Amino acid sequence: MKGSNSKERLMLLSNPSGSSSLAIKGPTLVGSGLILLNTAFGASLLTLPYIVKTSGGVVPFVVIQYSVATLAMISMFVLAKFAHDGNCSLPREIVASVLKSSAWDTTYALIILTDTYLGSIVHLTICADQSEKIVELATGTEFFEQHYLLLRRLAIVTLGLSIFPFLVPKSIKMLQFPGILTCVSSISVIFLVFYIYFFQTHEKIEVEIFNLPRNPLELSAVFPMLVFCYDCHATSIVTYASLGRRRKSVRNWSKVILGVALWISVSFTVVGIMGYLSFGDNVHDDFLLNCAGKSIPAVIARCAIMISLLMSYIEGIFLCRRYTEDLYRKFAQLSFEEGEKSWTTRYYLQTIFLFSTTIFFTLIVGGFADIGNIVGIFGSMTIFGLPGTCLMVKYTRRKPDHASLAESDGKGQEDEIEDISTTKRVLYLILAFVLLLAFVFVAAEGILSEVSNVIKYFKRK
């Protein structure tokens, strides 16, 4: 039996066992917000003081940050609206419902699977980077330097095995609990920056409140870094689809998006500004490097960041498994019932495969910079490229005339074409243009940065 309808796809996301209703299995609105926060928080907190410095000071940072936050929030709302109107439960289904192309929706499914998979590797890689300082403190600098590679690999494997049991649950509702730990971790980092400023900064440091950036090229890199502080768009589609019928509405989801954006923005503003005020222009791209090596607050903060990254990794594997299963059923042309009968075996095979391969690639990846730009390029497609393209296609599509509607019993077509005023159509097209322009800028910045890294690599060789 070929394909599966939208209702069945929603059941796949919220209720893999098919034994209960969507309302029982789906998360609450607060739980949905926690799931989105789990995606956004992580090592980005540590780079924020450096971003303030690169932006030209406190005022430019705040202006750029909240501009990016507004655009990211709007694009997330656009995706939710398309998912709601098309009864879509996965990002590729939005592509299929708007572009009407099987080739494009399959291509995008592969892109977002690759993005999520590489993102999971990035989370483990940064987690391993953070663990190095803790391991060095525990073993001593001399021993650590002599056995660096062995200790790093041992840390990666240990961290992976410690969270493997949390990769097993099927229900998306379980992702609320990693979200709680991530929120606690972010709050601990906020307390840390206040502690550093008031109790560990013994001399007054002059900082820029407002100044033009010294290096325009560095400023151009600020936008991509801030954009991916708000990268929870793909997760938002899956989470929205899993809501129970009573909770599921664009209005309710708008409240979730607004709440998540405010929490992220305020947290990032506090950490960025307080970290910059503490260290000024001497701040590192990881501001904990400015702290003393044996600083207990810094160690606690690193542990908190590691917990946050591991929780994001759990969510990444969950999404990879969803995307993998969706593609398998699409290519195998399985109905919902046929897919459910054999999914249990595949579920565990997918989990073991994704876990083992991400651990393997983390072991051979040198650091975040090796694949961070590639992840950024793929991620910008979902954050800006997908909503911009959907808006552009929808509001440039010509409404069929009455004759063509009569020939095809055009009820379905008529429903697809939204009858709005010219002013609203123009505004939607302007928004689409802005989103696509942002996608091109962020993707181009990622490509240039990756090319620069490759050139530096071969020069060292």
C-alpha cells in the first residue's frame, strides 16, 4: 500500500505505538517550550561575550541580537503556519505541500537529516572540548599533555555511553526532561557571570559601550553566530505536530515561540554583557578561558555546559531517527500500518547505528571548526531558506481562472490559493525576500569561512 496520509504521519511522531490518542502522548505547551530551549542552549553561551566585543560594544550587540531574534522568531512562526495549514509533521512535508515536488521534498529531507546528524556530532565534539579542562585539572597538566589524545577519546566514549540509555525512549514527550536540565544549566552559567563580575574582577576594565567594529570581516561573522543561537526551527515543526488536539493551534504556538525567544534573548544578553564587562577586549571566544584554571565556578559552568550539550545530543538523535524512518517508509512505499509492524526492530537498529557512527566521527574530528561551518550552511536552509521559499512560492502563485477551475473541479486548488489583499501579498513577499537574503548571507559566510579553514589547513601541511 503506497504512502500515508497526514493523520498517520502525526501519529508516527506523537504516538509510535499507535495505542493511545495524540492528546495523551503529546507534550504540554510548557513542555514544548522546554524542548525548543534544549535545542538552542549550549556552547553558544560561552561565545557571547566575545560576540559583544566583535560587534563593537554593548549597544551594537543588543541591536544586532534582537534584530536576529525577531527575524528568527518570525521565520519559526511562518513554518508553524505552513505546518498547520498543510497538516505537516516533518519539515520535508512542508516542502512537499508547497512546492508540489517529490524530488524537492526528498532532497530537503536528506539535507535536514545531514544537518541534524552533523549537529549531533558538533554537540559531542564541543562537549569533549569542554571536558579537556576538567580532565587536565584532575590528572595534572604534564600527564594530560603526554596522553592528550587517549584521554580525549576516553572522555568521548565515556560521555556517549553515559547517555545511551536516554536515547531509547520513543515518545517526544520524554524530551521535556532534557529540556529541564538544559534550563538549569543555563541558569547556572548566568549566576557564574554575575559571580565573576562582582567577586572575581578586582580591577576596573574599560569597555566599549558603543563603537564601530574594528574589523568589518569579523562583524560579518557575528550574524551567523547569533542566528544559530536561535536554531530550533526543525525541532519546532516536529514538536508542534505532536501537540494534542486541544493544545494545537497557531495562536498557542505563537505564545510558545514568544516565550522561548524571550528566555533565550534575555539569557544571552545577560551572559554576553556581563562576560564582556568582566574581561573587556581581552575576552576569549570561550570566556571561561579567562578564568583561573582551578576556578571552581568555571569548573561548575563547564559541567553545566556539558550537560546542556549532551541533552541537545539526545534530541538530535531523536530527530535523526524520525527523519531516517520517514525516508525509509517513503522509499519502501509503506503504509502507516505496515511501517508500524516492523518499526520496533528498525527503531533499535537506527538508534545503535546513529549512536555508534556519531561517536566514531567525533573521535576523528579535531574540533568544532572542522565541521561547524558546514552545519551552519545546512542549518540556514531551515532557519531562513525554507520559510522564505515557501512564502515566495505561495504568494507568487497565480490564482487559476474560473474556466480552469471548472475543468478540474478545482475545489482543492481554490483552497490552496489564499485570497488576500494586494498590500498583504506585497508584505509577505517582502518578508520572503528578507528571509532569502538572510539565507544567502549566512550561507555565503559559512562557505567563505570553510574555504578559509581549508586554506589554512593546507598551509600548515
